[in-house]
Amino acid sequence: MNIFDNTEIAFASKSNPELRKSHFLFSVIGNPLMVKVGSWAMSVARATGFPIGWALQNNIFAQFCGGENIAECARATQVLDQRNVGTILDYSVEGKESETEFDRTRDEILATIRTARGNANIPFCVFKVTGVARFALLEKINAGEVLTSEEQTEFEKVKDRVATLCALAAETVTPLFIDAEESWIQDVIDNLCNEMMALHNREKVIVFNTIQMYRHDRLEFLKKSHRDALAGGYKIGMKIVRGAYMEKERERAANMGYPSPIQPDKAATDRDYNEAISFGIDHIQDIAICAGTHNEESSFALTQLLEQKGLPLNHPHVYFAQLFGMSDHISFNLSHRGFNVAKYVPYGPIREVIPYLIRRAAENTSVKGQTGRELSLIRKELARRKSSKAA
């Protein structure tokens, strides 16, 4: 039996009405036309200020987000706490441009780190560099363009925000993920990550970079990062994901006439993903990995690697992670077997997290088989409960 097929474990925390509600939501997101229309409506409402929170509050927002603030997340994630699945508080407000807004985001991430201090239920915190920096500035630096004196001052503030976040993470011994972003700003992010890892990952792995394996250069990047860390006397943390910007990457490469950074096909992405987790396990003393994936084959492969190497299933350098509201059959079945598991739990004011919700809906529609798998498992569990009740 597939270890992820146990729906009784996967959905133990959900009542029948909650399961039927999830079934409805995944049915909607599995319809490309509905997603297109719904995304357009949410974007228009956000741009015009039309009140839409009432329509989202108990539907797509409740499915994929923990709440509007940290306190609401604590209530929403009690079920994760009870089933030994960690919470990764993810402040998912995007697209800000001003220094005041960047400072506000930094302060919110600092609040998540303080909340996580000494809390075994919050094993990681996370942030995006674009949450504390202007995208166009990072793009200019990444392209090797000369900065004006004002831009140089602006970038110093960015570095200070990143350093402040990582310093508190180190002080509170709270591992901190720095998320990956588009390839045309990723070199800047990688450099900031490397500086922070060299500073804070001497004894324990505190700072994690993120690699998106849909890029054909990331496996070699992982190996080079490991070589650099050995030479520099520090450890590396890597969150390994398939990635979230593939369509945008291909389109930009085609429009601007440079070679696409994207793998030739999904098989190549899957191969490099599995090789990356294998590399992490082979160098487990120097590397901490988080397998951020909704892919059952890759998740199972990592469980097998741990068992084959005779490593503890809950080795502190190995975590699995999925998104809140998705792939509970992976998260809860892994946790039930004793593996380290955490859920990304996005939060923020409903209007501000609309871009995140649109991306979630679009990704569920575009990932072949994802929504269908969720629906089939929910139906299977409802049928099991009905049969059990009848018996």
C-alpha cells in the first residue's frame, strides 16, 4: 500500500462538512475557467478597493491561509500542533515598494521569529528578500549595473534588514528560510544567503537558502555551495523545491532572447530534485535539508534514503514541508510514521494576500494531477466514513 493512501490518518482532524467544503474548493480550483474568472475578480476587487473579504474569509482564504495575523494562525494551526506537524509562519504580503512598508514587513518577520522562540511547534520562520527590498533594485544589482549613490544607500538598508532578521534567528536559535525568487534577482539573494550562512551556521544550521530545481543549474549550485561551506568552515541549509516561476521564466527568456534557465522537461526536474535530496543525505553532517514538495515519489524517496542510511527518521537535519491546506495525505502520514514535517502557513490581511491566493489557485490548476489527487482522496475518505458508519 502507498504510504500516502491512508485517508483516515490524512483527514482525521476534519469533520464531514469540512471535507465536503474542501472537496468543493478543490473542484473549483480544478476548473481553469473558474480560476481565470475568480483570479480576475479578486485582482479587480483589490485594485478598486471593493470589499471582497466576506466572500473569501470562510472559503479559499480559510483553506490556504492561517489567518490575518499571528494570533489567528495559532488558533488555525492547533490541529497541526496536536498531530506533531510544525507551523512555518509565512507573512504573505507582496508587491510593496516603499521603505516604510519594507520596515513594516521586517518588523512582522521579527515578530514571527520571537513567536517561534522556544516553541517546538514552530520549527522554522521564513521571508522573501522582495518583502524587504525593491524588486527593481535587486534586478539592477543582479544585472551588474552601476548603482547611484541613492541606490547604494537603499541597498545598504536592504542588507541591514536581512542581517537583522538573521541575527535574531541566530539569537533565538530559530532556523530561518530565505525563499527563492526569479532567476534575474536570484544571484543577489544567493549572495546575501551565503553571507548569512557563513556568519550564523558555524555550529548549527540557522539560515537556509532555497533552490528551485526546475532550473538546470541548481544541482551544481548546491554542490558548489557545499564546497564553499567546507572551505569556509560553516554548514549550509537548503530548502529544496521544484519552483514557482517557471512560466514567467520561459516567457522572459524568449522575449529577451537569452537561453532559458529552465529544465528541458519535467523528468529532468524530477531527476535533479531527487539527486539534490540524495546529495543532502550523503552529506548530512554538513547540510540540513527541507524537502518542500507535494510530490509523493520524491517524498517517498527521501523516506527510503533515511532508512537505507540507517539514519533516525526524525534526524534534525531533515524536514519535509507542504503548504497549509494542501497534501494533508503526505504531511500527516509522514508525521504519523515519525518523520519531521512542517506546513507553510501563510497569513496577512485578506486583501493583501490576494496575490498569494491567486498564485495558489493557478498552480493547483497547472500542476498535472494535483487537484485530481486531492479530490480523489477526499472522496475516498468520505466513502470510508459512510461505509464505517453503515457497518
